[in-house]
Amino acid sequence: MLKSFLELNPSIEKETETEHINLKGLWSDGSFMCRFEKDMDFSPLKEVYLPPELSAIYHSGEKKLEVIYAPFSPDVPFFNRKFKINIGSKTFECSFSKCSESLQFFATGFKEIENQSKTFYRNLRYFRDYFKPESAPKGAAKFFEGKIPISFWIEGDFDNDQTDFIDLVKHINFYMKFFDRKSSEILIFLPEEKEKEYELPCFNKKDNFPKEINGRNINPVILDLLQIASDTSNVRLKYIFYYQILEYCAYYNLNEDLKRKLNNIIRKPDLIDKSDIYSNLIVEEFKNYFKANDDKQKLEILINEYVDYEDIKEEINCNKKYFTETLDFDGGLKIKPILKEGSDLDNPPRDIIDSIIKRVSNIRNALVHMRESRENKVILPSKRNNHLLLPYLYLIRRLSENVAIKYD
């Protein structure tokens, strides 16, 4: 029985000791293992598949997906919840019910390897303490008193290809939250991919932190946006918040030419006597200014006015190779490089700021509108895309910070 289980789950590593068998890599998870005596009856593992993306057990013979939940009191509101969900041409029956013998089997053999687990040990620690109270922490017996080991069961016409679990679980999560905001969510653990390492730029990386800072009051709206951008952990949201700073400043920014014209008007010695005439001139100047500048042009004017190449040079230099490559995002959007291979950063292209503005805007459009311009190309909300965004996030952060400091 153990042999067929290992064949169905090739990621599992079997270690044989004098009196025990250790199974490592269950669910492709290295944070724990299961230890069993050699003479154990392994029949509970018959036709059992452990999907790495879920804390769940798939009973392939019965076509049932058992999502590992926790020991709960039968008095909780969801305990007797049962429902059917139709996805496409398939119907699945969902319910909370007592856990399987297979789950109890894994729980009794459960043993932590790492002190922490990103997958919460697939919830097995709770079941181990429930089924083995003699080895559980003090007070566990009282805590589990009157509780029943619960799993969330999904039964239906599963395909032989287990990859359909993720799509199904996403649908179930959505509809459970749609009808009950307090409903628990089935966690999905996407496989870890080896990602490129980017260097975190720092304005004072080569110098000591300044002994005195010549600070100035920053617009409170901009200050709040900077704070929320710093507080959030979501890469896409961070990027959008920093871009909103640029949008805000671009909308209200008056370029030097307009400022000069307005100053010339308000300095007229007969301004008070002919206020109706001069007020109309001011309105016309504003009208012409906003008519001649769309949002894109305003952004270009703002950044060219407030940002120098030296302000962002370190952001580019830290991850120079990244900015010499074409970025292919999941979803089809491609961002062309802003530098050529071997470019000398001390003598950058004259239009580098304009190139950066264009690419920063393209990324923002794809994040906000889920498409860039009229093209059917997007940046999907994938983990890979979030990581791929990082150097441009560092760059737009420095752009927005420089504008925030200098913006009047």
C-alpha cells in the first residue's frame, strides 16, 4: 500500500530507520515529516494524492477532495453547512464533516522539521494535538474538549488531471465569501520559483547618512500617499500609490511659462482698478494651459521639471542589467529596455527621462486598466509579475519622492 502511495506522490522521500519509516516532502512541503512504525498498516493511504498547492487530501477512488480544516465544536454556525456548486458543466457537493481516516493517519505521524511553516504545516499540527493528547502542550485536552476533527469536503466529477483543483477552489472561495463574508477561505500555496535577485537601491548607499537634513513641508495629500504606499505590502498597490502622487502633482502643477504669465498679470499696477479685465486674462491662460496639455503631457512636464537624471541614477545603476532587457510579463505586456547593453551611465541617452516616463505609464495602465492602451496585453496578478515589477517600483518610488520634495 505504501509503495502505490509513493508512486502516486513522487515528491515524497522515504527514509528507513531501525524501527521507523519517515516520509518527507509530503505535499512537497519541507517544514514537517511523518514518522510511522515499520509494522504500521498503511491502508489509509490507499488511492491518496496530496496536492502541493493545497492543505488537502484527494481521495482519487472516491473522487473526493478533503480540505484539512481543524477540530471544532459542532455548535459553530457552519458545521452543518452543505451546498452544491455548478461550475461549467460540472456539479460539486460541498460540506463540513468529520475528517477521514487518512487525515488521522498523517496527523498521528506528524513531526515538525522547521520552527516555522509558510503553509502552517498544512494544519496537521492541530490534528496531531487532538489525536495525541498525551504529547500535546499542557491545556490542549481541555481546549479540544467537545470538539470534532472537521474537514471541508468537495465531492464531484474530478478530472484525472489534478490541476483543476486550483480553478475550482478559487471559484468556491469566491462564492463562499459572496454569500458569507466571514466564511473561511481555502488557502492556495503556489509553488516557489527561483527568482532573479534585485538589489535594493539606497540614496545614501555610498555615503554616510546626513548629519543634518534640509527638510521642507510636504503637501499633506502627498505625504499620506507616501505613507500608505510604504505601509502596504502589495507590490501592485505600492506602484499605483506612487503613480497617484505623480498624477496628483501633474494635475495641479503650473509650468514655469504659465507661472511667468500669471505673475506678469498680477503685478500690473492697475490690477485692482481693472480686475474684471485681468481676471478674464487669467481664466484664458488657465484654459489654454489645460487645453494644450493632456494627462500624459502634464506628467512629462512635471517629471522633466522636477526630476534630474542624477536623482534617479542610483536606482538604474543598482539593477542596470534589468533595464537593458525586454520585460515579458505574464499576460502579454512587453516593456522595452531603457538602456542598451554596455551603456555608460555617466553619459546616458539624452531622452532617458522621457523613455522612463513612457514605460512607467505603460506599466501603470496595465495594472489599473488590465490592459495597455488599445492592446489586449496585461500584467496578470501573478507572483512572477510582482517580482518582475520590483526595479520599476524602486524607480517610480524615487521619482515620486523627488517630486514630493520639490513640488510647490
